[in-house]
Amino acid sequence: MQSSLLEIRDLTKIYGGGLFNRDRTVALEGFSFTIPSDHPRITTIAGESGSGKTTLANLILGFLTPTSGEILYKGKNIWEMPKQEWFTFRREVQGIFQDPYGTYNPFYKVDNVFDMVIRKFKLARSRSEARRITEEALAVVGLQPDEILGKYPHQLSGGQRQRIMVARAFLLKPRLIVADEPVSMIDASLQVRILNILQRLKEEFSISFLYITHDLSTAYQISDDIFILYQGSVMEKGDIDGVMQNPRHPYTQLLVSSIPVPDPDVGWEGDLKLSSEDEMRTDTTGGCKFHRRCPHVMEICLKSPPPLYKVGQNQYASCYLYEEKKGSGNLWRTDYDKMSQQGG
Amino acid sequence: MIARSTPVLEVKDLRVYYWTSRGPVRAVDGISFTVNRKERFGLVGESGCGKSTTAMALLRLIKPPGSIEGGQITLNGLDIIQLGKEEMREIRWSRISLIPQGAMNSLNPVMRIRDQIADVITTHEGVLPKKELEARVKELLNMVELPGKVADMYPHELSGGMKQRVCIAMATALDPQLIIADEPTSALDVVVQRAVMQTLMGVQERLESSLIFIGHDMGLAAQVVGRLGVMYAGKLVEVGNVRQVYKASLHPYTQLLISSLPSPRDKRKKKEIPGLPPTLLDPPPGCRFHPRCPQVMDHCRHQEPELREVQSGHLVACHLYDER
């Protein structure tokens, strides 16, 4: 009786803030999220630097312990699992990281990457079997074994190295891959190849993904749904199409309208001015974290953080603009339309 | 096309090689382009295509084992390659300036912003009265939309976007005719990136200088430049105005590159470019793109195509457009 593969309940991570340390950084606050076990999904966690997206990745992979909240894998809290289940969790939940250069030991041939996991998780009984499954995994990511095996990392391109990391993850037959900015250091023409591989792994091998990125364009390409984080809190979440085509939260609107579209006819609208305080990280206590930068800030925004309001079929925004007011019905909707005409 | 005025910058057949034990790496191998007054010109391409090397060559900042092996760089009639070291030092910052890649890490961590900007001014103009210098610094900070109090701060007190603005202020302090911005916003978040880019464009317009924007982000280039050149493996393969290159690209590489770009407006599955860029130690003969080109013809394999104007202002180096 498991309905979810991964369930995150009210997860919070605070750095610092001991008894004598007043420098507390709330990296992630009250994050909840579920990946169903029956059908695979690619979920994007998007945000700017300091939004807490990498903290979330490291929490899910078990690299960090949460300050509060729970991460349940197949219904069990990962920090209270018996050893055997923890081992299974570590095999079935894999990570792919941003830097395809830093993840390799330059003194070892790339084969070592595969040999290590095969030994650790006892994936093969003989050398030839090890070789066979390695070659299979390389084929899945579109690499020729004889082009790759026996080489040192510096002899391969960034795109090849990143695909090897995907192959390594695939070798373990994972259920979930946490991909933290897997293509941000890779050239445009090779990005597509890696994104297409991730999508194929989802469709053919039923692997779910958490795609962690600052890049909404690539997120739009591959994901099913999206969370927009800002300073550790969810600003908006929902279906990728809804959030990208019709962003509701003022922050999402600002983000989406700032993406440089590779089309000279679709320009940035208007001039964007940021005050220097905006660019400095300012933690606000109490109210909405975006209120300093928000063009629609209201009194209530300073008092308490807004809950997630339903703003579409499967779309939620944490913003008081969407609070249903008694008797006023859909008043906010016309407000919003007026605002969007003025251009994000 | 508007009447062709004398360009600010003219680059002819520029070659920059890096000498290694295995022979020369032809990072930039015979490229030619011009940049007009007040124009924003882009040089785009993937890593290793030679775009940053080109930027460094324009400033004569190529360090061994690299060297400029040939060609001409003319900045307003001044032949840059022939200049002596001291003369070159004089025109750097004052006539041609650079906002380097990761510029925010190029600031001196133990010097106040005021002193770093003042340094640029006094090394070129000599000692100025303190009041005048202070006014200049404030004016520059103001121009890049930073509050005056930033002058008293150290780099670590500023955010990435603010540091980048300081670098823009330094690069424009001496009113240069040409600003080269090498991936000026590559480490910044999209919202900050947009704000910083808009500031840079505003400053460049006010100074009426020209800008060379170098980057791998084709989306950003589309927002910033008026004309651009696409580089591949040390060569310029296509040059044209932004609409020609994005909407009616001619070179198969440009076409594939444009169609591979993820866009927030278009969810269709993107095409991949097959293969990998060549090593520049031993580039393929003929057209350097031929091993990956879907439209490769026989003579592409041994005959190198020249960059030719095939439509007004639109140049391409590809045998598909040869006249027969």
C-alpha cells in the first residue's frame, strides 16, 4: 500500500543559528511535495541563486539532515530506515550534478566510475557481466563504449562526461534521479541531447526526475510540473504549461518576462530597474518574502506569509492578490489583467 | 542597409594560435568583420569556437603560448597589431575597454570601489584634484544605477549584479570608442542579468560608443545586438543583422544551433546537432563543419568555403550558396 514514491512533508532547513549564533539562514521553509509511484514525472524546482533549490536536492539525496520535516521514501522516513532499506534508497535515488568536470577523479580512467558502483552495489557477478551492463548503460545515453571506456576524463568533452554520469545513474536502475543543473555548463547544441535522454529515461524506463535549475526555458522543454522557489519558499507551483504561459505570482511573472527569448522579435518588455537593496539578499521576517520587490505589495503582505491559493486547474500561487474576497467574486482576475497589460 | 560609414573597428584575416607540444591550436583562424559606430555587434558560438580569444586579441591581451599570427586590427584608423607595448597600454581603457568574463571576480578584494574606479582614471589622466575625482566616481556610479555609498564599500559587500555594474563603470570611465563585453552576465540570475544588460546598453548609447557582445547565450544575444557573427571552430561562418541570422539563417550550423535552442515559447522537441566540434589541433580539411553537416557535399570535404556576402549585409561561408 504505497501511493507515493517520495513524499516530502513540511521540510525546513536552517543553516547556522545556534545558541550563540544569530546568523540564521533559512534555506528552505515548509516545503511539501509528492512524487507518485505509479507514473513517472519530471518535476522542475526552479529558482535563482539562494532560493534553496540545491539545499532541497541535497536533503532528498540524504546529504543533509533536515532541521524539521520529513522525507518519506516509499512511505518510510529516510532518516529512520534500517540499514538495508537505506542501502536500497541510496541505490534507487540517484544524483546528477552541475559540474561534469569536478565529479571525476582525473587520475582514474572513466571506467572507474562504473566499476565503483558495480562493486559497491554488487550489480555483476563477473567481469564480463560488468562490462556488458556498462556497455548497455552507455548505449542508453547514446555513447559508443569503445569511444569512452579506457579514456581519462580530460580526453572527453563536457557533454560526454555528463552523459557518462547519466549512464552511471542509469546502471543502478533508479526510480528517481535528482538532476541539479545538469546542463547549465554544457553548450546549447549538446544540452538538447542530454535533455532528450532524460525524457527518454522517463518514458521508456519509468524513471522520475527532479530537475533543479535556474533556467526556465529548458524546464519548459522537459518537465510536467514546476515549483518556483524564492528565498526558500514556494511562490508558485503547478502544471508547467500553466505556470509558464500564464504565470500568476508577481515573482514568476518577473522571472518569465526576464528570460531572454532567442527571437529578436520577442524583446524584453520595458525597462527593469532594481534598487541596490533588491539585489542584496534581504531576509524578511514575517510577511511575504517577495514583498520588497513586488510591484503590487499590499499592507497584508508585510504581516504574514501568504498561503498557496488555487489560481488554475492545477496551479497555485502564494500571493494575497488571489485571496477570494467575500462578495467580490473574481475581482482579482480583472486586477490581474490590468496589471499584466502594464507588463510584468 | 544604411550608408556604410567608416567602421570603428575593422578586423581582417585575424589569426591567433596557441602553440602546444603537439603543434599549433588554431583558435582563431582567419576571421574578418567590422563594427560600426554606435553599433552593438555580437560574436556568438559554443565553447572553444574562438570568440573569447578574438576579444583578447582585439585588446592585445593574448598571452604565451598564444600569439597573434597574422591579420589586421584597425581601430579608427589605428593599426592595433603594430602598436608598441606602451602605446597599447595607453589606448586600453581609454579607446577600447573590456568587461571580462566573470568580471565580478576581477575586482580587487582589499580596495574600496572608489579607489578602484579612481585608479583607472588617474593612470590615464594623471593626478586629478580630489574633488574632481570624487565627482567623476559618483557620476560613473550614478550612470550604472548604483547609489553613491557603494564608493565606500568593498567588493564582498556587493551582490554579483552590483559588482558587474562596477565593472561596467570602470570599463566606461574613460569614454572609450569600443567596449568589449565577454559574457558579461554569465553568472547572474535572469532578472539581474536583464537589469545589468539594460544598464550596459543604456550607458553604451549615452556614450555613443560601440559594443562587442561575446557570449554563448543565443537568447541574450537576440535581445542585445543589432548585428552578429556566428563562430564555429575558429572561423566566422555567418554574419548578418539579428533578424537575418535568427529568422533566415543560411549556414547549416547556424540553422541547427537556432533550432536547438530551448525557448519559453515553444515546447516542441528540439533538434540535436550530431557529432562534436573538432579539435583545433587538427581541424578537418575543407569546411570545418562538414563532418556534422546534414547537407554536406563532396567538395565540402576538401575545399574551404569563403565568407561571402550573398544578400545585402548577410555573409555566409558555405558551398551551398556558391554561384555556378
